[in-house]
Amino acid sequence: MVENNRWGNFFAHLVLIIGVALVVFPVYVAVIASTHPSGTFLRGVMPLLPGPNALENYRTVIFEGRSRAGTPPIGGMLWNSFIMAMAITIGKLSISIISAFAIVYFRFPFRIFFFWVIFLTLMLPVEVRIVPTFQVVANLGMLNSFAGLSIPLIASATATFLFRQFFMTVPEELMEAARVDGAGPMKFFKDILLPLSITNIAALFVIMFIYGWNQYLWPLLITTDPEYYTIVMGIQRMVTGGDSEPLWHLVMATVTLAALPPILVILFMQRLFVKGLTETEK
Amino acid sequence: MQTKRSTFSNKWLPYALLAPQVIITLIFFVWPASQALIQSVYRQGDAFGIRPPTFVGFRNFMLLFEDALYLNSLKVTLIFSVGTTLLSMSVALLFAVMVNRMIRSRDSYTTFLVWPYAIAPAIAGVLWWFIFNPNIGILPYVLQGVGYNWNHRSSSNDAMILIIIAAAWKQISYNFLFFLAGLQSIPHSLIEAAAIDGASRMKRFWTIVFPLLSPITFFLMVVNIVYAMFDTFGVIHATTEGGPAQATNILVYKVFRDGFVNLNIGSSAAQSVILMGIVIVLTVVQFRYIERRVNY
């Protein structure tokens, strides 16, 4: 720093502490609300200190659900979300790493054309073409299935670009050496390129997992069978089902459980997360 | 577009490697998008197949721009995206500047500020909806104290403020990380030189730091507008559902309502086509920026 300003630093800490408090506040309130019995929410103002019902609330939402309001136990929904997020992540990573490999390490007719076809996916988010995409998936008989939940979201231009950028920086000599030693393209890919890409794969894994876990509109459209509900869309059914006030203690227990896995991923892999985030956008 | 100097030669392997990605793109991206284009110029047939779909040219689009509800949705989307972008970016910039002054505590503050990125927009919506709940929410209780009667179920303004706060809150982490990276790449010598010339801290920020951040600011602006326009479906659907009185019915939500609830396929397709146009323009703008940044 240019000058050391004691009051300036104090002020900066103050701003940050208030800022962090504001950023954390909504989640704090949710966790607190999930520990109270339902009676707390009938009148007055929401509690700000923990209540006695934590275990019971979490047991109710995970194992029993509320059959009357049509929300299944969320244990199953958490599992569905996990399967969907993993399928999307692994699917995206595998198809984009092999297509980046093809684009960088081969010269073949229509290479540029294929590159542009992949690029198109950047411009067409699900949200802008929901009705026709839904019709395609319905015609293929993929409604209410894990295939329908994950496969249409697997194509990813960003991951392909990132791998392409990375492959361009891999020294030419590695490939020439591999060729001199008689290694074919797939052997080179498996034994040299993949091990070199591990950090990039891990960074993208974090981003893609969060993306997959947080999918909302897509599962909402193609699942009508509670068997395939995912947790993030399940919350909406709990909140807006019926005219009465939602059962806040159960809703907030569900919210906490739904937000926990991606938050843990970010906290434990912060370095990879930051790398993935800042590099995929370049 | 470049490849490596030397490449593998194999007739069919590259196609096999590209096949999964290209097939998925064609089936789930290109085909539905072309369907949307086609549907947008037809008037749909009836459900019994008595009246076949008829070609109507640009009528669906013209009807849209005469429709007060659609024009309202455009206005609402504009207010919502500008509000979300401004709020989220200014708060994130403030945090980034403050964190950038810290030495030992930088990483701990960063940890506390990045995790909201993990929260799904729908969940962010539900969280703020709870806090702002007119019966038991803490903020309406506080606002009552200063004489403001908060009710996002009847007041359009309150509903708009609610969804802007929820959408901006989730996006702060993202903007913060990019601003912090940008601040750390500013050469220290520039700031020191200005300090020696007697420029105050505020002056240094507005005349040196802020202009040098402008490429990142511009980039984030585009990303945030795209986020607010397309990724915030969950915020709206899980909370206000476009109400009260259409006050939060943004374009993406309207496409969904008209297509799936009101079953007006032609109009929904025309709206999809307009949205695709907006995304394409924003993507091109974003890529122009990346090209320019190379020179910077």
C-alpha cells in the first residue's frame, strides 16, 4: 500500500464485516427457521435464534415428506439431483474434451463448420427455446427419465473452448515425441493429454456440478412423476402449493439441504472454483 | 482457425470424436431452434386436426408489438436487468476494492463472499421471499418501524424490489471475483506515481483504477444482463410468478407462461425468436470485447 491509513483500514474492515453479514444473513435466517416448530411462524416476527426442533424437522423432510401437499420425502429428490448433476458434469466434460481434441489435433474437411455448430449452443440457452425443445424430448419419449433430465443439457461450448485453449498451449514436441515412439492418437490422448489436463478438468468439474445441481426450469418441464423430482424444483412445489402459508420450518429445512452440497463444493475447492470460473469466461 | 503444426492423420477418427457433441447439438439445439423459427410464422392448428396450421408471415411478431402485455413485459425486463446489474456490480466493486486493501484477511473475506454463487436462483428467491414475508418477515417488521407498509403481494414496486435484491444477491460473488482479479492486475507503479503527485485516495480510484477496470466492467455488464434476462427464471417462478398485475412478468417467464400454461404456441415461438436475437446480439458484443481486450 502506498500509505498506511489506520482509520481507512478500520473503515474497510467495518464495511466488509457489515457486507459479509448482509450476504450471509438470508442463509442464516433459513438455517435458524429450520430448527423451529411450526407454531413459531403463525404470528409475530421470524426467530433469529435457534429453536429446539432441528432433528425432528430434518427427519420429517428427509424421510416422510408431506404426502398431503404432494411433496415426496426429499431424500429421494436429493439423490435425483445428485445423479442429474453428475450425469451432466461427466457428460459435458467427456464429450467436450474429445471434440476439442479432434478440433486441435486433426485436420479434416468441415472442421470449421463443426466448430461453428458447437459454438451455436452458446447462443441458445434452454430458456429461449423451451417449447420446441420440450416437444423434441417428448417425441423421443424421454420425459420422466434421467436421460431426459441430463442429455439435452450436456452439449457445452464453453468447456470445448476451454479445452481447445488449453490444448493449444501444450508443447508441440510432446506430440511429435509420442509419434516418433509410435503412439497413435488415442494413446497420446490417454497417456499424455489427459494427465496434463487434470487441473482444468477438476476446475470445470466444480463449475459444471453447480450448474447441473441448480437446474430448475428443465426438470420442472420434463418431470411430472414425483419419482424424478429434483430438490431445487421440489422447493417450488412446497412454497406455492395451495393458498395457505407454506410450512416455513419444513421449507427452510429443505432449502438448507438443497443449498448445502454446492456450497460445500465451493468452500472445499475454492481455488479450483475460482480458476474454473475466471477461465471459462475468457 | 489454427491447429497444431503437425497433426495426426486419420480419416474417420476426428468425426467419431466430434460425433457425440455434434449429434446432441443438432437434436437438442439446432432442431428446436429451427422449429421455433418455423412455428413463429404459423398460426397453430386446433387440437382436433380440423384446421391445419396456416402460414401467417410476421403476424405473430406484429401482434406481439401491439400487445400491451408484451410491451409491459419488455419494460419490466429492462427495469429488472438494469436494476439487478447496477445493484450487484456496485456492491461487488465496493467489496472488491475493500478486500484488495487487505493483506492477511484477504482470503478469509473472499471465502465468505464467494459461496452465494452456489445457490440456485430459485432458492435465492425463496430465501428473500421469506425475509420479506409481509406477515412474519424481519424486513417488513423493520420497515413498519419507519412507517413503510411492505407488501409484495399487492404492490408492484415492492415485488420488483424483492426480485431485484434476490437476483443481485446471488450474482455478487461472481462480480466480486472478477473485480478482485482486475484490481490485482493493475500495476502498482501507476498508483504510487499518482500518490507521489499528491492525488488523494478517492482521486486515484476515479482517475486511475476505475478507468483501468473498464474492460472488466464492460464484460461484467454484458454477463449480468444475460444473467438477469435468462437465468433468473427460477427467482420469479418460485416467488412472485409474474405478479402482482404483471409487474414482474419478465420476457423469459412470459415465454414459459404463454407456451405451457396458455398454450399459445405461435406467440411463444415468436417470443423465443426475439429472445434468441437478443442473446445473439449480446454474445457478439461480448466477443467483440474479448478481441479488443487482447490489445489492451
